Amino acid sequence: MKERRYLFKIGIFGCILYVIADLFYAFHGKNDSQESKGLMIKVVYLNISNWRMSTSIILGFIGTLFFYMGFHEMYKVLKSRLNTGNNIIYVKIFRMAYITGTVAWTYFHSMFMNVALIFKFIFEKYGDMDVAADIANKVVYYNMIPMIVSFIICDLGFTVIMIILIWKKIIPISNIWKRILATLCNPLMCPGIIGNILACFPWPINQLDYGTESFGHALVLYLGLLLNDSVVLKEDNVKKKKVDSE
């Protein structure tokens, strides 16, 4: 059982690595330009050091490996807890979400870094910001469909399933105010509410907004750890009663 908790913590650590990777990619100075040159292209990328981009890619790669270890363990706990009746659909959607996240997040995180590098290198070579942005944006647009599909399955999937598990009291949170707070623990509500609140603060606190989606995944695993502990406690009580009866 200690190994199971260890794997959950590894998964949480992987999500924190993603938070750091996101900040390496998006964090910018107080006086840097906020101008955008398309959907994913910002002028500030021209000022970001190349080592920050490469470090972000590496952290994202390692984080995804740990992400899988933690979420696969949570899947096994959910499967043992919800292996009968209508609740099995939640387990299947959860499995789709974490497998999609494992496959997609490394690719798309690297793509965002590489698109920023393409924009930067073309501008440095030819000195034309609009041409550089146009080429970089085309790379983004050609990746848009798989990116949207992955977002729907992983982020939206995790969000819906976790809210259901919280309010069906499958995740052991009895207090209604704690359940309301736990509703923020997912990759959509966390950036949507906590991220927007952080964005209202002055620099540099507002920069933390960029890591809230990844932090939402970490909070999902934290709720999974609570579920795991409740399952372990029940198993220990059953074993204790069995020993006492003998």
C-alpha cells in the first residue's frame, strides 16, 4: 500500500514539473510586450532564451512519464472501487482521459515550444515579424484538430468525471463546503477560476496563471490519493474484523 501512495506522489510531482515547464515557457518580464501575433504566438517569445524552451521540453517529457504512473494507479483504485453497475462508465472515461493525456501532452507541449522557436529563429534570420508569425501560426493551425480533440477528452473528461465523483461522494469528502472547494480540483475549473483570480494580481503573481491547468491535474491526483486512503482504510477494517472473528 505504501508503494501505491508513492506512485500517486510521483504522479503529483510529474504534474508539478509540468507547472514549472509551463512557467519556463510563458513567464515574462513586467515590461515585456503583451502583443499577440495569432492564436499561440506572442511577441515576448523573441525575448525568451533558447535554454528556457529546451528545459521546458525536457521537464514536460519527464513530467508526462510521472503523470502516467500516478494516473494509472488512480485508474486501478477507481476500477477496484467502481467495478460494477452504472459507475463503470466513469472508470472508462477516466481511462480514456489519462491515456490521452499521456500520449498527447508531451507532443503538444513540445509543439508549443517549437512553434515559439520557429517564430524566433525566422525573425532572427530574416527580420520580418509578420512573416515569422504567419509561418509559426500555420504550424499551430495544422495541429489544431488533434489538439482540440485531446483537450476535450483529457481536460474536459477529467473535469466532468472528478466533479461527478465528488458530488456522488465516491471521493470521501463529506463536508459540503469542502466538496465545493474540491470542485476546483481539475484541469478546467482550476485555471478558469483560480487562474483568472491570479491574473488579476500585479506582476509577478499574475504569471502563476500559466501553470494552473497543469496544477489542476496535480489536484486530481490529490483527490485520488484521498480515495486511495479511504479504500485502504476499509480494507484494513475488513481484515481486522476477519481476524477478530477468528
